[in-house]
Amino acid sequence: MTAGTKFTINVIYLLIICIFIAVFIQTINLKIFSSAKYVQQVNSRKLHTISARRGDILAKDGRILACSVPNYKIVMDPSSNGLSDEVFNAEIDDLARSLSDFFRDKSASQYKELISSARHNKRHSLVINPRRISYAEMKIVKEFPIFKHGRNKGGFTPEETGMRKMPFGMLAARTVGRMYSDKEKGGYVGIELAYEKELRGIDGQSQSLRIGRQWVPNEISAPVNGKDIVSTIDIDIQDVAENSLKQQLERYAADHGVAILMEVKTGAIRAIVNLQRQSDGNYNENCLNFAIGEAMEPGSTFKLATVMACLEDGVISVDDTINTFAGEFRFFDRTMRDSKKGGHGMIKVDEAFEVSSNIAFSRIVDKCYRKDPQRFINRLRSLGICDSLGIELPGEARTFLKNYNEDGWSRTSLPWMSIGYEMTISPLHILTLYNAVANGGTMMRPMFVEGISENGEIVERKRPKVLRNSIASRKTIETVRRMLEGVVEKGTAINIKNTKGYSIAGKTGTAQIANKGQYTNQGEKKYLASFAGYFPADKPVYSCIVSVTGPNNVYYGNIVAGSVVKAIADRVYASEFKKGEMRQKSSREYADVFPYSKGGRMNDLFTVFRTLNIQYNDNVSRHAWVSTQAKETSIAVSTKPIVDGMMPDVRGMGAKDAVSLLESRGLRVRLRGYGKVATQSIPHGTKYERGTTVDIELRI
């Protein structure tokens, strides 16, 4: 090795050693000497979550069923850099008096001591009062002495939170969402839970940088507010159903009750009521969703499935006769009884259905299926009554219908199953069956949501879903529809026979509720009274079920439940069917001469009017924004004056135009509902500051 080579190698070794020493020194410097510097830099930054506004749940017409109402906790930074001693000393007494008069929980001297002590101790966050206040109240507090100087010079740093409110109280509360008792559990139920992802939105994030002793916020990512859920609930029908059911529950001191109204063609649930008696004797929806989650022995409403099974299998015809004897018949070791003392004697099948003879249908099923009980079970299953409905709401109860030779099967199972015992099924399942009969045999899935809305526009529309195209032959459907009409015209539900221009079809049910699996004559008995059917009977529009659990003194389905169905049907008929003909006629008559328009940008609207050949007045000044009013044969257009610093009037405008206009004026916008703007939280013509949030409600 030459001397030059040795020198080169030594230089390389020396460089490697120098690099190693430099890295080592830098590591020690970062670890020991500079760590405090970087910790300080990290501690000078704070990340905060900006909560997204939870979406609203709306009735089908856009009225709000559940919404998040902003409220505020009053927090102050008494040591804010911008809050001078001069301002603090001059206004602290007035601030203390204002807070004392507003909250009425402390004296002015106590508030002064609280704030002054925090400032002396250099605190940067002081909760003035733990009580949450509304937006309107916050605007008042914001103008208090010291606070009126703002965040930096006045230390006013209110914290916004959201509170879930239900403007219509307990109407459909159990189906809509969170209940009072669930609040402690921190969970949601109903639509709130089923559409949690859509309602929740996506939280944003902000970063606060510490400059001196002051924290300066800086938004990193804006929150994405949750979408609105448009339910199928009709507020007016829901109100009628709830009041009608509640009156009946109170009259008979029942344990709990259910009422469901379904639209025949679509399966849309227009009303759903769950009421249970509370410890104070009052009834409310702070309970299980019995309509979808409670499976019980249905009793005689199940006879519809029984007679359909027999007709489909061809083992009976409506003109066949059956001997019901004197109202009692013994099946092996158990005695079956009819409600009529002395019985019905010889009776035809359709008449047996109208008077709800237990003995008739038990004897028919026992005679026709005794040799092959599973045939009867299989035919019942073919009607779809055991299928999962697949509804979007959680908690759907499973139908229980045992098979032949399963545990619990006995020689009396077949006759008792024929009249709705030794099985369990939810009210919603029963209603779905009756709705299918009303719908000509097509079974629809019950639907609770019509669509998902964002910024006032439907972004996803839910479509009706067919569960079974046909649950039985057309002949069977037509036969049982006549039999259901007969129940009301001359059978057990004659008490709800209508003289108001329309008829109801359906079936009564009265079932004794088993106590620990036993039906005993000893002690107090408990019953389930129910009625399921549809109206108008000739051209069904709605199907309905009412079930009342544990009524006292009177427990027959026609009286306890049937009268509630009639009360609901009468109100719906009066408000929809009578006026419906008039509305349809008016729509046809004025289809070509009664135009409709939302307000918006003038040039856009005029382009649409000209394209559609709609008459309008164009003698308005060339203004960017206009409002419209439908006249008999034209659209009346008027300008919307826009003044800097003054709140514009966006009522009557569509969501996109309203948001565009408001945001162009430096305002933040929160939308509720869908359709066109009905109300705005800041009245038009009011002065505002840029960055102010305005709530606008949309309605169709």
C-alpha cells in the first residue's frame, strides 16, 4: 500500500468519526438542551374539535320533529391581553349587576369577586355560570359591560353546544329518536339511531396559537353539518292517532297501547303511537317501541291468516257450514269456548268469521290438517307473516311460529294456533298482512323515511319496496276482503259501522294474555284488545291497527280498539278524502293557468319563465334578486331591496338562492327542512355583523 493510499484512507476514517461526533452532539442537544424549546412550541398550539350540527328529523311536509338547538355556556377570559385595567375597573360593577339580574343566582358583589379574583390570579378561562342559555339570551349577554368589547378587548368567549329538541313534544317521540330515559344512557333510538351516520355529520378542527398570553383561533378544517332525514310521519294524522289512543287508554286504565297508520300503496307509516302508563298515572312515549318490538299472541286478528290458508289450500269455501254447538267444544284435554253464551250452532264459514267464532275455525283447521299439521304451518309461512320486514329502524321483533314436532307441540296446538295462540307476532307484522290484503295481495315493506335532505334539497329518495308480489291468489284476496267488510257491516265490529260516506273493513281481536305460560281462570286475567283493518273498504288508502294491552273492565277488541280506529279514520276522511276531490278538481282546472315559482335571481327566473312560456311582469328594475307571487294566469315579480349591513329578506326563496345571497353578504347559514324559505332567525332589515349565523327554516 502506497503512502498516498494510506493518507486517503485515514482522511475517510477521520471524516466518518467527525460525522459520528456531530450526530452525537446534536442528539444530546435535542434531548437535553433544546427539548424545553420544542415542548414550549408544542404547548403553544392547541387543537380543538368543531362540532358539526346534527341534522334535523322532519315530518313528510317538512315540519321539524327533532332538531339541534344551539345553546351557550358563558365563559370569560378575565386576563385577556386586550382587556385593559381601565376598561375592567370602569365596567366591572355594571357587569356584575347585569349578571346578577340575568341569572338571579348570585349577588352583584359575588359576581364581582368571582371575576376579579380570576383576573388577579391570571386565569384565562372562567365559567361565569354553568346554565346553558339560548341564542336569543346570548345576544343579550353579549351586550353586557366589558363583554360588549368582544373576545380580545372584553374577554367574552362563549362556548356553543347543541341540545336536541322535539318541537311537537312526544308526538312519535319513540320512533323519532332519543327518549328522556335514554339520555342518561347516552344513546339514541328510532330514526336517530338508524340514520346516525347521516345525521351526525363530520366534525371540523381548529388550532389555537398562543401569541404572548393570548390564544388566537385558526380554523384548519370546517365541519360538515349532518343531513336532514325526511320521515313518512304526517303530523296531523299522528296527532289524531295519539289523542284518540290516549283517551281510550285513560278510559280503561290500560297498561299500554299501540296505533299504526300505513299508506296502502307504498307502505309509508303516516302515524305510529306507543303509549305506556307511567308511575304517575300519565301516558307518554317514554317506553319500548311496542309497535315494532313487542311480539305477543295476537288472538282473533290472526283468523285472517287462518282463513286465507284454508282458502288457498282449497279445504273450505265460504258457503261451507260448521257446527259450533252450544259455544263449547273439547279438543282432547282442553275446552274451547266462544264469546257468545249458548254458541252459534250451525254456521257458515263467512258468518263464523264475522262473529269471530273460535270453535268454528279451530274445528275447521283441526279437521282439515290433523293428519298433516305442517301443511297448515307451511301455508301460513307462505303468506309472509314470518318474514323479517327489514325495516330501517332497530328493534324489530321476530315472529315465532313453531313447526310440527318441535318442542312445545301438543295435540291441541293446531286448534289453538288457528285462533292466534301458541305463536307471537308484532302489531307491525299483523298490519303488514292486512295492508297486503288491502293492496290486492302485494305486500309492502313498512317505510319510515322518505328521503335524505341536504341544504333543503332531497339528495336521496327512499323508494317503496315490495316484499312479496302476491301473498295469495286474486280469488282468495277478493273473498277475504268481502269477509272483512262483513265484520264491520254485520259482525263483531258493527259498532264502528260508518254512515259518513265511507266504510271500514277489518277484524277484531280479543286475546287472553298468558301468565307464565298459563291461561288460568284463577285471579285477575289480562287481555289484549285489538282491531286491524283498512279504509275506505272499496278503495283502500290507509290500513290501521290499534292494540291495547291490559284494559280494565272492558276488554273486547271492537269497543276498546275498534273505536280508536274509527276515530282516526273519521278525522283522516274528513281532512283528506272529502277535500281531496275538490283539491284534485282544482288542480286539473288550473293546471294550465296557475303557475308556481320560488323567488331567486331575476335573470335565472326570467329565463325559465320565457322557456316555459309563463306570463310575468317585466316592468321591474334590473335588480339581482326578486320575489314572486302566483296569480291566476301569471307570475307577479317584485324586486328585493338589498342594503349593505342590513339583513335581506329571503322568505319565499329556494335553499340554493337563499344561501348564495346570505353568504355573499358575509353571513353563515344553517338550514332546516326542505322546500322554500318560510322563516329566518334574523328579521329582514335588521343590522348584522359579518360572520353572524342565521337560521332559515324551509317548508314545502
